Amino acid sequence: MKISVKVKANQKTQSLEFQSEKECIAKLKSLPIKGKANQELVGLLSKHYGVTKKDIEIVSGHVSPIKIVEISNLD
């Protein structure tokens, strides 16, 4: 399953706000430096969907606030 994620880094709280089944806004505490925000996003999505971090891949938008994320092994 692929979803579109708009990332807002350097926030006070960490959360996921789903606009639809395939679109969400991720508020992250980390700064977007050296991939720390991407790592935090993967961890947050893995907890939400109940999959391992290896099952989540950022397909596009590694350095952009709008990312396409693919989630595998959803049962």
C-alpha cells in the first residue's frame, strides 16, 4: 500500500493526522537533518500500522516535505 505523507518537522508533539486512507500529515519532533526526520517517520508509521520498520520504505521525497511511502506486509 502506498500513502502520501506531508511531513512537518520540528514540532512539539509527534502525531499522525489522516486526511483520507492514503493521505496523512505527520508531525515530527526531529529536525530534517541527516535523515533523522525520515527515521522518526518510519518508526511512527510502523507503530501505527503494526509492522516492522523494514516493511516501510520511503519511495520518493527523501529530501522533500511531501513523501510517498510504501508499506508492506499489511495483514
